[in-house]
Amino acid sequence: MSTLKFDAIVVGGGIVGCTAAYFLARKGLKVAVVERDGLACGTSSKSFAWINGTSKTADEGYHRLNALGLAGYCELAVEFGEQALGLHPAGSLQIVRTSDSTNHATSREKLRQLEAFGYPAAWVDNNALRTMEPHLTLSDDAEGLYAVSDMNLNAPQFVNFMAEQVRALGGTVMESCAAQSLEARDDGRITGLVTDNGVLRSETILVAAGPGTPEVLTELTGFDGFAARFPMRKVPGLLVRTPDTSPHNFVRRVVYFADGPELHVLPDFNGGLRIGADDTDGMTDADTPAEELRRVACILLERAKERLPGFVGADCIDDCTLTVGLRPYPNDGHSLAGPLPGAEGLFVIATHSGVTLAPALGRLMAEQISTGQTPAMLKPFLLDRIEGLG
């Protein structure tokens, strides 16, 4: 391939990378997306894909970044339609029992914080829960936190839609094309990216490689320290996707159960369910043998059976899809987004909750790159807050 020139190159074809590329292209930049494998083949395809600001209330700035992500989906839905995006805006329910004083008080406090932040949420009683989710088995003292604006997403569909928009705006999307190394002048200014398909010329490279960010930075720069010391860890998440449960639609929205064994479930786009739990995440990793993965998945399916009368539980295990996604989790719990200190022209996004945050971080990063000015909302998440990173 002859050498091509771009205004910006995004390394990573997941939800964060493709969404950032879209917003860069909307700014009028000629953009390339370089993906080692296929679009949305990593964490984006293995995510519970709950879009929310509900679970992030400990820090107002981080909550507002997540809320901005949700607002970004709403804007995209107005422009393109929910169906095209793979978006299901049905809200979420977090269910607790009044007899569980600790969890009940925690959820009530979360509602108070959300109301203080101006995030749409309300408390619903037992009768309302039974009307909103009639298939659920609920205790008589079950109540819940209802976040009306939360959504869930068919993330692979969304990623591919964003990639198509990049192409429609004159950009290029390269799959099965690994980024190998950076080219730079003697003063350190980046001039291009060496890939499997040749050299791509650009003075702006954005790395959005999800859990592979430390290794990609090491490979691109030749500095081994990134792989060893980049301030993020990889957190596994087991996702069980069931076959179509027709004629039943067992849940209508994202449901988190905090009134017994952990479980979260939402309606999948194949007509089945997406199921997970925080405690079973800790029982798996990327190297978990298939039989052990199956055993843990059966735990989740049986928990779902207890909650959803008529659901077959572990009897459908052979027809389920089991995946373990590795989620990039910065060490301080907050997104890493902005220029890499000491490397002019090299930018990074590494974040947990990439599905929620993709429109927010994509738009903010496009503004940073196109104008050279850091948006105020991005400043708390810049990489220069990490000592010794540059």
C-alpha cells in the first residue's frame, strides 16, 4: 500500500476508538481507524452494555462525565434513530428489600445523590415493581431505585454503525491491520504509524486499545515500562447470553438484584437474556478452562431461574454464549484520557465503562485534538495526574 496521509489515526476498533474517530471526522479531520483484528471483537462484544450514570455517584465529576455519555447517545438517537444504533432506552431497576437495612439505606442514599446531581431517578414501591416487571419473583418488601434514562446497547452493532459513519465522512477503517510502531522526528514529534499495511502519515495518533493499552503503547514506542507500569489493571467480567426466550420477555429493562444472591440481567437483542454478577466475575479470568466457565455460568443461570418463573435456568447452558471480557480499569477508578505526557502528538483513552463513556470521551477528545485546547470536563481525567507516566 502506498503511503497515505491522515489528520488523525485511531488505534483500536472498539466502541471507544470508533466513536472517537466519528467525532474527529465530524470535525472535518481525515481519519483512519487501525484495528488489529475485527471491529468490536474484544471487550466491546463481551460487555453487559448498560449505559448509565446511576452506578457512579461517589465523585460528582466522574458522574457528570458518565451522564454526558448518556446524553451523547440521546443526541445520536435523535439524528440516526435508536434502531440504527442498537439502542434500547428502557431504564434500569435496582431492587432491594426494606428488611435489608444496609442495602436499603445505601440505595436510598444513592437516590439522594442522583437527585442532587439532577439525574432522573425515583423510588418505586412493591406494587410499582410488580407492574413494571411482572415476570419477576419479588418478596413482599421489595422496593427499588428506578433510573428512567438508563439504557442498554447492542455494542457491536453500534461500533459498526460508527465505523460506517467514519467512512461516509471520508475516513478509512482498516481491519486485520496491526499497528507496529511510531515514526517520529529527532525532536520526538510523531510523524506516522507503521502498520501491517504500510506507513500511515499523521502527526496525531490516538490509542484506544482497551485492556491492551499498556502492551500497545510498549509496542508502538519501544518502551517496556508501559507494559509494566501503565496505571490500569484488567478486570474480568463473565457474560452469559441465553438463546431466545420467546414467547416470554422475562425482563423489560436492566434489572439489578441487591436483595439476595447477586444478579444483573437485561433483555438481549437476540430475544434472550444477558446475565452477569459481580461475584461470579471474580471466579473467572481470560484463562479460565471451559468446564470451569460452564460451572460458573450455571450458577448465574440458576439464580436467574429463581427470579424468573418459567425460565429454564442451567438447562439451556448448551445453547448459551459464554464470554469473559477484560475491562480496562484505571488504578484510581477514573478514566485516563488526553495527551500522553512527553510524547507530542500521542493521545490515549483508557477507561472502565467504555460503553457509557464512548460518546462523551469521543467528543471531548475530538475537541482537544482539533483545537489544541483541553475541554474543562476533560481536565480531571488527563494523564498528567499520574506521577511518573511521562
